[in-house]
Amino acid sequence: MEHLLIFNLAVDEDDTVLGFTSAWIRALAQKAKSVCVITMRTGRFNLPNNVQVCSVGKEKGYNDIQRTFEFYRCLFKVLRTQNITACFSHMMPLFSAMAGPILRAYHIPLVTWYAHPQLTGTLKLAHYMSNRMVASVATAYPYHHDKLTVIGQGIDTELFSPGEATYSNEQAIILCAGRISRVKDHMTLIKAVALLKERMKKPFQIVILGDPLGIDGQVYKAELENQIT
């Protein structure tokens, strides 16, 4: 791979949901001469020297018109200064739809990752403009599967791997790691505790690790806490 263009939602290693994207960028940068990222917003990040990041300004409070202008300014600057080989869009069907006609004119293949149940007109347009759609599992992609390739979750198995600690007869821990969201259905896990208590002879503990997103996430977190107490 020579020169890669990436679209994504955020380049921010402190983001509890999207912080992992910096690790993806670092991994891709090892296989490319250069990587240019056009993102909705930026925060703290530390990336290799062959990576350039251009934000459309959400972190600056830019409105939709300003962000649209910034997107095309960044895109045309990249296309003018870099001989882009391919474009990868992660959970950004909007950017895929906006850039699709231009990338086609430059004969740059576009691959869009989308794993979410919501089907929108923007996604349909992104699907049409993309050479390939990819998702974690087939059921996570809500539109036609004619362009779909299932590639898994993209989890860093070196980071998320068992440690060197030895196991003992201490209390077992069942860990649920991820964002606090209704779609994760933590309530079912909490209700399953009653069944586990009947079947497991040893004491155990359920640990739910993650942060809520937005107002609904905060409400859902409170509902889970009330269910536990």
C-alpha cells in the first residue's frame, strides 16, 4: 500500500468509545508510505510521522456548513499533494457519500466500514459510492449484502490478552467491558445473576466496565444501578 486516506469520527485517544481508532491508524501506518486522516473531530493523539490528521472542526464548534467546507478543503488538499492509493471510511457513511463522486473521478477505491442497525439514505448513497462495504458480522449491516465483506471486530488481541497472573480459588470475576448502552443489554446479564447463584457453588462477582454516552446512556446507567440495588 502506498498512500492511504482514512475517514473517521474522531482521532482522540481519550475517547472511551473511539480511542481505539488511533491504534488502527498506527497499524495501517506501518503498511503504508503515508496515511492522511480526515476526521470529524480531534483530541489527544500520538501518531507516527507518516500520518497527517485533518479535522473538519467539530471540536471547535463548527456548524454543518463550516464542517462541509472544511471537509472538501481537506479532501482536495490531500488529493492535490498525495497520490492516494485507496480510501478507508470507518463508520462515516456521510464522508463516503460526500467524497464518493470525487474519489471515483480519481479512480481511488473506497471501502466503508459500517456496523449499526440504523439504515439511512446517507448509508444507501455510501453503499452505492463504495467499492466494498465491510462489517464485523453480517447481521450488523442493515442494507444489501452484494458488496459486503465480513471481517470481524478488529480487536487488538495483543493488548486484550490473558496476563501472566496465576489463578487461585479466589472469587471468580465475570467481566463485561464496553460502553454503557441499551443496545448492549446489560439488564439481561444482571438478571442472569440469579440463575448463576443457584448453579455456581463458588462465589463470583459481575463487573460491568464502561462509560455511558449522552443523556440516554446516563439514564440507562441509573436504571442498571437501581436494578442492582
